[in-house]
Amino acid sequence: MEIFWENPGWEQEDRHFKQMKEMPFERSFPFIPEKKGLYVIRGPRQVGKSSWLKKILSHYAQQGVSSFYLSCETVTHYQELSEILKSVRNRKVVLLDEVSFVESWDRAIKSEIDSGKSHILVVTGSHAHDLKRGADRMPGRFDGGGEFLLLPMLFAEFEAMRKKAKWHSGNRIEELQAYFRVGGFPTAVAEGGRLGKTPKKAIQTYWRWLSGDVVQLGKQEIYLKELLIQLALCLQTPLSLQTLAKKTGIGSHNTVQEYVSVLDSCFALRTLYCMDLDTGAHRFRKDKKFYFTDPLLYWMALGLSGRSAPDSVEERIAELVANEELNRRSGRVGYFSNQKGEIDFVSPKQWAIEVKWASVIKNVSKAYFEQSFPEKIVWSQENFLAEFPRGF
């Protein structure tokens, strides 16, 4: 097993560092773990998890801290991983990339943590569903560590990276429109370039990854494809699982729920529930809204349908982008609906936000005007993602 990180200047030959250098911008990673504990880094493919791990390795290698790095793609079973971990207990930093390739990997990690002999242990994985399930089996074992997410860029980071690349147009609406076309996956942003062109290669690549991961989880690609198509065509529209089952031909709403759950755990989809404004509770029996977590995924799903983009495509993607922004900032978000209409996003007894991607605001629902909230905002082109409720 090659201990490449002990060779001076290894970063110059490392493929992840080479890829970072070739990018027109460099994404900043959240932190370097300093305290003893287990750190589980989750997120979709191609957001930079492996590069983050290599940055951590380089940080400690340069300081002369005893470290160990392993790409787990060639490790097949947890018993093999367990033996490797036992052999490196003298290392203060142990980094495991793509740990979810290992069958029952969490058994080896639990055993190592319970031994009390590990120091800083960081694991990443691209099979996000399996990584979440494995992490959920280890309550109380994080100590100074924890679970961390590395996700596609929100608009503010996208804009910052375009400024680093000297691509920024200086016009905020044009930059938002570029984000609507490209999304926040770093490879897609790089492919989109100065003009923010649709990243066709990144879209095709992500479909191969997502479908491959779902098939590995025992699901059918044809069901996944049909579900994604309907989610793209029905974006913004409240739907029941039963309706999705009929539209896709899957037949069973329970099967649809399984696929929705897999897409959720793979960071591809978020479910927005209707909320009770008096209690703040989710109304699970009401129709739900389903949003892709990044514009790239919408374009991928629409491409699977073979249809061209609708005239209202920017309005649809604006609502998708707003949902992701609010969910990451707030975490407790829903929508509201009654006989007077809908409110796009609400936090009961706190705020309400309507999204109207237009230069002139019109067609705001009566429900928005009649319901009482401490703060109400209509996001138009002028103030989209620029004006937030207090406390954000």
C-alpha cells in the first residue's frame, strides 16, 4: 500500500490537486477537523468531497502529523477494512475516501470507534443513501466529530466563483439566469464558462452516476427515469404519491415513495409539505411539492423527457432555487394552500415568501394577502435572494 503523502511534493502529481488547479476557480472547503472524533462527510457526486479529503491530508502531512489515507474502492468487505484500521491505530489522522464501496462498512467503523484507540477519523462516500444509513447506525459515536454536508453551490457561492474566474457580467439578473441554466455543481459551473451555457456533458455524466447508484440500491432505472420526467413536468404543482404513481405507470404509491426517499437521500430531491399555520405542523396527507436540489437536475430530468423547455422555465427554476436556499437557511419550511390560493413558502407565525420571477409583480394569490405573518416578501427579479426575513 503506497504511502504517497510522505513523498515531498506529492500534491503536484495527485489527480485531485491537478483537477483543482485546472479549474478556473477554487472552491473553499468548510474546515479542517482538529478534534478527535468521527467525521462523516456526505453529499452528491462531483461536489468536491475527495478534494476536500486531499486538502485535509495535505494540511496534516505538511505539519508532519502521522496520517493515513485510503481510497476504499478496492476494499470489498468490512472485515478487510477492520484489519486495515487496526494496523493504523498509531496514526493521528485516518482518512477513508469512498467508504460506502465497502460492504457493511459501518461495522468496521463502529468497532474502531468503540475500541477508543482512534483519533481523527474522516470518511466520505458517493453512495449517499448508503452513507446516511450507515451513519444513522452510529448514534453517540461522533464525540468531537459529526455529520457534515458538502452540497452544490447556492447562488451566492456561484456568483463568487464566477468573480474568481473573472466571468461575472456585473448584472445580477444575468448572473441569476446563468445560475438557472448551470446550477451549482463545480464541474457544471466550469463547463458553463463565461456565458453560462447549458453544461451538456455534466448533465449526461450526472445521469449516469445517479442511475448507477439507484440500480445498485436494487431499484429499476426505467422507474427512476419516468419519475424524474414527471417531477420535471409537474414542477411547482402540488401532487400526491398516488397521482405520481398513475402518471409514471409505476402503479403503487408505496413504490413511488421508495424512489422519492432514495432521491432525497442522494441529495437530488426535496419534498415540500403543506403546513398548518396555527400549529406549524406538516400536513402529510395533503399534496406535496417536489423540487430538485439544483437546476442541473431539472435540466437532466427534462432532457430525459425529450421535451423542450416551457416558456415559464425561468419562473419554475426560480421557485426551485428559492426552495433550496430557504431549506438550507431555515430547515423548517413548507407551503400553504386554501380556497383562496397558495403561498409558495411559509414558516408559520414568522414569514411568508412568494416567488414571482418577473420585472413587474402580478398574480399574487389572495391567500398571501389575507393570511397574517410578521413578515411578508414577494421575490421578483429585483430582490430575488437579496431580501430575507429577519434572522436569516
